[in-house]
Amino acid sequence: MNISLLGVPIITIPFIHHNTVQQPLLHCLEHLPQTSVMNNDSISKSDWDSPGEKPYWTILQPHIDQTLKDALRHVDITEFQYSTPWYQQYHKKDHHGWHRHPFATYNVVYYVELPQDAPPTILRNPVDTTQMITPKVGEGDIFIFPSCLTHCSPPNPSSQRKTIIAFNIV
């Protein structure tokens, strides 16, 4: 599904390789050291600020390349580079406050695990900041949106874990 906010494309696409990579990714993430995000956020496990190799990226990148090339072609981007990826796992009541990524073009969120009752990333309309945009995404979807948009992950009411892998297109 593609939508537009003030003429800016926002893309949601199913990741056709989700069933192939989901379990290997989750197995890999289980074996990474326990880290969490500071500030006023509550994220159970993340490697956002961890330098070095991201072993899950070797599982994901070969499968996601063509999907992103096809999706970004719709917004006239034919050449791009990835930022360093990171993952985040949200348990009950975990959340990530409002923020944006000013030094990138697009943000990419892959929903490795998204329980039915867990919220996806939501966007704030930059003109009418009281308007929130909630994408129609599910587990296995990829959500691509402009990095200039403020976004957050609301508190997870689910008793099940939500897992994302994110990166920027620069």
C-alpha cells in the first residue's frame, strides 16, 4: 500500500522473504547481548548504539535488497546506501518516544514480529501536528517513510514481544 502525506510518498509492502528469514533472525537476536535504549524510552532490547558487526544483517540484507530496489523505484530512487541497521524488541509497556532521523532520506522498518494487539510505528503530520498517521502494517511488512517525519512507537499493550529491524536510506 502506498499513501502520500503532503505529496510525500509513504510505502508499505509485504516482505516476500519473511517466512524464510523470520526464525533465523529471531534466533540470531536471542544470542546478542542484552542492551537497552536510554533517555525517556523503554525498549527491552536493542543494539541501536552498539558498534561493530550486526550478525542479523548478513541474514536479512541479501533478501531485502531487491524488495527495496523495487519499492524505491516508485519514488524515483534508483541508487541508495543503507545506514548501519539496528533492531529493537518491545515487551509489554515498552515504547519509543517522538523522534526523527535528520541525516537520512528514508527510514525503513521491517516488522519481524508484530502481534495483532501491538501498535506499529506512527507518524505525526508535520503541518497539523495533532494528526497522527497509523500505517496499515502487519508482521512481515516493510514500512518506508521520509526521515523528516517525526515518528514514535507507542506503548506496547501486548503480552507478546514486538521486534523490528530498522535502518535508514542515505
